[in-house]
Amino acid sequence: MASRPWSYATEEDRYGPVLAVQHESPTFKAIWRHVYGADYPEEAEPFGFLTRTELEHLMKRLRMHPGGLLADLGCGRGGPGMWVARETGAHLVGLDVAPQGPAAAQRRAAAFALGGRAGFVASNCSQIGLHTAAFDAAMSVDAIWMVLDKVQAFTEIRRILRPGARLVFTTWQPAYLNYADLLGGAGFDEVTAWSPPDWLERQLAVYARILASVDQLVAELGPDAADIVITEAQETPALLAGNQRLVISAVRT
């Protein structure tokens, strides 16, 4: 299967076709389940490399309270945000630049028994469009690394958070980028970062299994969505040298 052109890597909504059909591929889910074992967050079923350990760490760092309002930025199909909202008693607004994500998240909301406590919209992190100082916390799972204008995104995220609110997100930090500096410049402080052990070995193992399952993925996801997943598995391993996977926490000043 031919790889997409390099410009594809700069499309923030690149994973939309995958989000629309991810649930139709038992092979796709089985890959993560096999690699992560008991650390796979089965119920949340994220699209990305989030583990149960990371999800629990993220939730603790958010310090969310019952009745509070949580934003899930780049929510995808919504599983991690809905899991946190259910566990903490929070209300949730999820947003994703790819409209297939919020649409799928809305269909999954009943499974988390959130009643009317969850809603989802198509929007991006640089132009969120939600009320100023409305949110008690914000989270993001494996999405902020794709945002092209991170300075604008962090400025916009700060705008929607109340003073003292926390932003917690998972990402990859290459050697040329310092998230602490970006967050400080956007009006956040108390920045902490935790790097999960064995993240690189696990991510490479996922990619190896994707490349060993091409025929099944094409049959289950369809050629367009499968091409996106396979292209990432082909191209990303060579780009991971010098990167750190991090769970980053910061407080809105």
C-alpha cells in the first residue's frame, strides 16, 4: 500500500477516517490489548497510546470534583474523557477538529451512563469557541502534538479555564521543543512532566503488529482508514529517536 505524501503529516484532522470506523475492527483493538495486556484501558478504548496507568495518573493530576466542568481537547471517540467524567462526577465537553470523533463520542455516551453530563462539538484547540473562564480543568490525550500553532492553542486553552484550573495532557516531546516554556509563555505555571516507563518499546511493538496485520486492517477498516494507520506505522518509528512520551500537568495562573 502506498504511503501518503508528506503534507499529510501536517493535517490536524488526519485521523478522522479512522475515528469513523475504528469500532469495526477487532484486529485494531486486539493489537493494543496484546501489547498492553492488563494496562490496556479497555473501557475507554482510546485511539492512541494511552495506558490505564497513564489515564489514572492523568485523572489524579486533574483534581476534578463532582459537578465540575471538564474539557477534553482532541477527544476523538471520547472514551478517556467520559471515563474521567464518570469516575469524578464531572460534566464533560469534548471537542475534536475531525467531526467523525465527536459524532462517534456522542453515540458512545450512553455506555458511560453520564446522562446529560456529556456533550461533544467539532472544533480545534486554536479556536475553541467556548466560554471564557468556564472550565474547572482540561485534558487532552495524544492530540496536542498534532496542533500546528501550539502557542495559540495554549493561549486559547488558558482562556477557557478558570484561574487555578489544571491542564493535563499526554504528548511526545522532541528535542527541539520544550512544553514547559510554551506553557509558561501562555500563562501557566507549576508545570510537571512524567515519562511512563517502557513507552517506546510498547509503541514500537504496536507498530510492528500493525505492519504484520495489513490484510486484516484493510478488510476491517477499509483501504482509506487502513492506509492512515499503516502509513503511521511505517514512518513514525524512525522519528521517535530523541523523543520523550510525557504526561504534562500545568496550572492556569
